[in-house]
Amino acid sequence: MDPLVSTDWLAARLEEPRLRVVDCRFALGDPAAGRRAYAAGHIPGAAFLDLDADLSDPPGAPGPAGTGPLGGRHPLPALERFAAAARRAGIGSGTTVVAYDDAMSGGAARLWWLLRHCGFDDVAVLDGGIAAWSGALHAGEEPTPPPGDFAPDPAHLRDDVVTAEQLVRDRALPPAERGFLVLDARAPERFRGEQEPVDPVAGHIPGARSVPLAAAFPPPAEVLGERDRTLVASCGSGVTACALLLGLAAAGREDAKLYAGSWSDWVARDLPIETGPGSTDETAG
């Protein structure tokens, strides 16, 4: 299944019994915003999954620097936690899933990435999000869908996650031997360290390249053509990074990986940081 589907594609299939539409809207700093937006108006038949409650685990213990939680602000959910949420949304064998959020902001991509991480491939994101939807909207709650049978196998997860420890070991190698290229999906001013509205430390992972979300559909040609190193998507806490991975997959690069903790995990570990534009052109493409 293509990573992105159009509103026309979805409208033509909205009544199909095996289709599962999932609203994944969220707002940082306002945990109830997504549910409020869903209740105010959502695509008919859509279930709702919450970024904090369903698509993430609670933040962990503070790191040694005391500047944030190890694992970041949105750690990946435990498998059974996520599986229970997916089943509650009706996801299981034989279903096709279309996720959406406000405007490709990362919530829908987070569900897309999590399902694929668990080996479930029949999932896509609505291109443009609910802002692109011109059909009717339904207010209030939807009837609970029949529970799905989604059951990921821990032994067969995709190898698509990179840890801070791996990045640190890679940075210790001579430049010509490094195997990772970190792509930072945050806004350029956050990447440069000029402002940091969320995390306690400003800057970026040394050697990272800025590919802000606005430049992710499609990503820069130079990034797509990078074959010598593994592409690693990062952001503030691993959510917007999933939208960057979605853009990479839509452009044919399904081999990129996620640094799930992202910047919030990096600074919690008191690891080296850089400020400024970085070593490459942050606005390329």
C-alpha cells in the first residue's frame, strides 16, 4: 500500500467494511486537544487514538543531566499497550487503515510507523490531513467498532530504530567510516539553537542535517540520493520524525530509521550538542 492516499481515494472507499479510519490529531502542551478536535468534527466512521495515551508510553525517569526524561518526551509505547489501542480502533487481520491528523503534523505518521514497525503494512496516511478533506464531518463520538485482533510478534519487529548509544558510537568513528546521517525534522531556528520552546537545551545532534517538516514532502534530492549512510529521522520527541519518515517512504526511501527519543532524549543524556546551521545546507531542496 502506498504510504499516502488522497481524499478522493478515501471518499470512494469510506463505506467499505474492512476500512479503519483513525483520527490522530494532537497539540503539544494540551493533551486533551486531540479528543476535543475529534468531538467537534471528524471524518465519518473514524476512531480516535491519543498520542500520549495510545501511541506513546509515559516519560521515563530523568536523565543524569536532570534536563529531561530518558527515552524522551514521547517514548515508544510498550507493544501490548499499543496493541490494545489498535484493537480498540478495530485494527486487525484483513483491515486497511488510513490515519489522519491536522496537516501532516506527525500524529498520523506515528500510527503509520508503529503499525509498520510491528509488521502491519496495510496502512496509509491521508495526504494533507483533515484540512484537505472536503467531505462531511461527524461530531460527537462514533459507535465502538468491532474489536480487531492486532497482535504484533516481538520476535519479528522491523529493524527500524536507532538508539542514542548507537549514534554516540557512530560519532566516535572517523568521518569517512560513520554509518548514520541524522535528519532533524524540527524548525530551522530550533535546529540552529536560536530558540527552543519545548526542551531545556537548544541546538542539534552533532553532524545532523536539518530537513524541516516543510521540506519533507518530498525530501531534498541530496538526502534521497544518500546511499553510503543509514538515514535516521529525529525531531523533538520522535513524533514529527515519523512524518519525515513518511515523506522519505513516499519518495522511495523506506530504509530510513527512527531515533525514537530524538532531541529530548539526547539532551537528557547530557550528550554533546552543536548550534548554528550545521555542516550542510539546512535549506537544500
